[in-house]
Amino acid sequence: MITVVSGLPRSGTSLMMQMIVAGGIPPLTDGLRTADENNPKGYFEWEPAKSLEQNPGAIAAGEGKVVKIISALLPLLPEDHDYRIVFMMRPLAEVIASQNSMLRRLGKEVPRTSTHSVMAAFEKHLRETEKLLSTRREMAVLKVEHARVLSDPAEQAARVAAFLGGGLKVESMAAQVEHALHREKRESPQDGRVVVGQVR
């Protein structure tokens, strides 16, 4: 069994990785992308995820572990494994705001793209992803709302732990939630400047 944390970039996937690792499931990561101002506790990324189309067998390293696979890469997961997928849900306006803020903190320009166009692209992608997940029998899915993790971490930690088979340290999972680190929940896109898929 491979545990997967997925969702759009900046939807809370790194936070959920922190929680599940604190609960007792070891992570599959490469350590190439280190913690920074945008993700002070780390990104928990695994670079081979981007090359699963060419090397699908690499995911076997995730057996018994938890790995972050952004939603755009879920179709690349091979069918010869069983997956428990914790899928993070966050309002699209917050996702966009978080992506924009991250680019600004990195000193990069936020491309000028229609907010409506980006929202429509995200919505289409999420519909396609949900359809995919509903047809892949080897994929069990639990949707988790980012806002509910912040408002009631103990309840959501218990919910995730139960989905993952129990036996995890729920209190340690809940303790990973630090509200001070979640700055974009009250922000919104500005001046139509949005970006898709460039940050995690």
C-alpha cells in the first residue's frame, strides 16, 4: 500500500505530509527542495514523481510510505499498486493568492493572466481528476478541506488516521498545524495577476 498526498499546488499538501509523517508513516522524499520562507517546515517533494511516465516502476519505493504527488501527476501512477490518496481541497481563490504570494516572496514576477481563465482551468482540471479517481479501483480517496484542518486539526487528524488504517499518533499529527504559517487564507488575487502550476 502506498499513501499519497495530492491536490493542487499550494492546497495544503505539504502540511498534510507533515501531519502524516508525524503520525508515524515514513515519507518518500529526495530532500532536494529544502525548507524556506514559503514552506518553513519543508516541501516533502520526490523528484522522480515528475518522471513517472518514463519510469512508472519508481513508485514502488513508496510501498509502506507516504509520498506527495500533485494532482496533475496522478494519472501517471501505475495500476499495479494500491493507493490511499489524501486529496487536499482549498478554495481556488486562496490557492491563487498563495501561489502569487510565493512568487513575490521569491522575487519573481506574477504573470498577468485573467483570473477567470485560471479559475476555469483549475475547475476543469479538478473535474477531470475526480473522474479519474472514480474509475481507478486501486485508488481509495479521502478529500480533506484545508480550512477544516486549520479550524479543527484534531478532528481532521483523526479522520485521516482512520482512513489510513489507524494506529497513527493523532495528537502529534494535529500538533503540526501552526496557524501563523498560513498567511494566504485571507488574501485574494490582485489586479488579475495569477499563475498556474508554477509553485507547490
